[in-house]
Amino acid sequence: MFDYVFQWREAFSYVPYFLGGMWVTFHLSFLGFWSGCLVGLFGALGKTYGGPIITWIVNAYVIMFTNTPGLVTAFFIFYGLPEYGILLSPYETVLLNAMLNAGAYITEIMRGGFLSVRATEMEAAQTLGFSMLQSLRLVIVPHIAKVLFAPLSNFYIWIILGSSGASIFGVEELTGRAFNVASETFRAIEIFSITAGFYVILTIIASAVLAYLGRVVFRVKAKIF
């Protein structure tokens, strides 16, 4: 017989604590995403314009991280690297793992953007005497920023939700704090219902900010949903 008595007042008393975890989730996913974008940018450059050796290295990296669970690579970083004298904190482990995993997926996303750049645009840049860096900054990046804005925005939301795995390593982001409170109060239904609501709020805010940036900066007709 179901005799569970809800105690929402007690659960909501932990809202300030959850807000702190929400902030950790935000900056963990933010740093992981943008560092992954940097890795992905250079990875896509290597696959598109690099020689055979660079292409092979990038392909090996992409295959490794897109075909293994993120949790497995995180465990390797946390437990394997100390064998080589590299000690990372739980937060550093999760951030590095997020960067490497995001970089692998974004490499493929950005490579599609590079391939969408018209050959005539690159030829015009060469005619004007642009260096590779100038072509990247003035021709390639503005083009792929508009083309890839939607898939990258969706991937960022995926990064936010995937950051919940950090709780396994003791990082007190939103899910980690929810586990702490649930184990202390034994009010799992209330606690994780509130946690789910915070994730919805966080993703809506992120989607709204991304949609605004898309419209103002890249002239993309982005939608929140």
C-alpha cells in the first residue's frame, strides 16, 4: 500500500544548496564546451587541410572518443593517469574528459562546416593573399558559425545534461548535491523532482541565451525549442 507522505517544505529548504550546484553545472559545461570547440576547430582543420599523418592522428582521436562511453574515458583519466604521475582532482578530471569528448564530436561537426565553404571563397582569399590564419578568421569561421550554430547549440545542451555524470567522482554539481540531500533526508521523490525542474530551467535559460546570440551575432533565426 502506498503510504508515502510528501514533505515538500523540507525539500525546498535545500534550494539555495541546489543553486550552488546549478552554478557548478553551468561553469563545468561552459568550460567543457568551449574548450572542446577549440579542440574541435583544430581537429577539423587537421582532417580537412592536414597531411596524411595529421589526418591519421585526428581520426584515431575521434574514433577513440566517439566510440567509447564518456564514463570509461573519465575512469581512465582519474585512475589511469596517476600511474604515470599525473594526478588530477575530480573537477579537473571531469572537465578534461568533457573537453576531449566534446572535441571529438565537434571535430566532425566542424569538418562538415569546413566542407560547406565554397571553393570559390577560398580561391578568392588566396587571390587576395590571405594567409591560412586570415582565411580561417575572415572566411571560414564566419561561414561555419552560421551554418553550425544550430547543431552546436544542441550539443551544448547535451553537455549540460551529460555533466550529471560528474557526481560519480564526487563533484558537487546539481546531481551530486541532489544525491547528498537525498541520502541525508531520504526524500528522494521530492529532491529529484526539484532537481529535474532545475535542469529544465537551466536548459531553457541556455537555449534562450543561445537563441539571442544566434540572432544578434550570427543573424541566425534560432528558436528556443
